[in-house]
Amino acid sequence: MRKTVIFSIILAFIAGSCGQATKKQAETANSGTVDKQEEETGFQADKTCTGIFEYVDYNALYDYPFFVVKKDNQILTLIDDCPIGNVPALNRGDIVEIQWKTDSVQTAGDNNTAHKAELAVNIRKTGELSVFRKTNSKPRSYIFMENNLPEAYQTAVINEVEYFLANTTDKNISQYLNDEKGDIQIYISRYKDGEAGKGYPSITARIDNYVESEHTLIQLGIELDNENYERIYYQFDKDKKEYIRFE
């Protein structure tokens, strides 16, 4: 829960008509205590704000499940306080309109201390950026090199690869994706913590095109930084025989 509260204070700079948080507010929110000083600086628990964000992830591992979104390259979190059944199916990169309000919540096991946090009360999908399969009809098949992986894991990895394909600036890949000929086969491997060595991508995806003969478009590496909700991309350099980070 502490991570949620710390991330949530970044929302101050996008509050708009809800008012900008003072320095004292930010410090108090970071300490996780709602007190009289917050109220004196304009804390309004029931006022609703609206903003447009890029959807990143959903985290249900803490006391309060929360949405992870991005605004102006800043990662933000909002506790899920939406009515049950009112949240659309979302993929990384979708554009969403979120209504949220600032309120206090209590954390179990923390002396029931009240924390100030942003709560999403309504979320609506307004654009699909990451759903690559809806914007490109070229046939794609995914081959996982490890057997018996959970379906949920496979789906998450496929979404990661397709998010990369949907947003890549690599001209060779973009050109092939727009070519009517051929299909794509993607071979995916994963590496457990400490198995492959420091700096080695968590997931590798060999993306091949098939027209008349096999040709590898890219040997992609994806490092899943789940602490900061970032994705770091690498390309395998055949000459150096190592993964080089995309700049």
C-alpha cells in the first residue's frame, strides 16, 4: 500500500481544476498521514477530477488494487474504486478517460493509519493503442519454447510483444508489417531471476517473417521492470553476441 500512496502524489501536477497541491501537501502525502495541515491547504475529499491517460497495468497485490497509468511520461497510480463490472477490458497502451477523487483510506496492519490517496471512480476506454491485432491483419503465430506455461502468462507476454510491434520505429519491421505477403512467427523464451546473468532480458522473442524462406526480423529482448512499471527493449547484436539496449 505504501507504494500506491507514494506513486499517487505525482497526480498533483495534473489535477487542473481540482487545484495544485502545495509543497506541504506533497510532503504530508508522502509520509502517509492525513492531518489538519492537509485540510488547511485545500484537501477536498469529495471533488471529482477527470483526465486522459495511457493505461499501463493493474496491480491487485496490495491492500487496495490499483490502476497503473502514464501521463506525460510519468507513472501514476489510482486505487480501483470503480463499480464492479464497470471496468472495460484493457491492454497496455490503451487510452483511457478516468474520473478520480482524493480521499483517505486505511491500511490494515499499519495501526489503521489514514492515508491520502487518489481513487478512480470511473474509467472509460477512448482509444486502442496497444491492441495490435486489431490494427494489423498479418497472420501471427506464437511459439513458446517452454511447455506448460499458464495461459494468463502467455497472454501477458503476447500483449508485451504486440505492444512493441505496434509502437516500433524500426523501419524494417514497420515495412514488413505493412507488406501483404508473408506471415510472422514469434518464438518466445523466458529466463528466471539469476538464470541468465545480470542485464539479460527477462523475455526474448525471435520475430521471423515467412515469404519464401525464413528471415529473422529482430531478436527482441524485453526486460520487465515491474517495480517501476517500465519495459526496457533490447536487440541481439550478432557480431557482439549480446543484447544491446534500444536507445
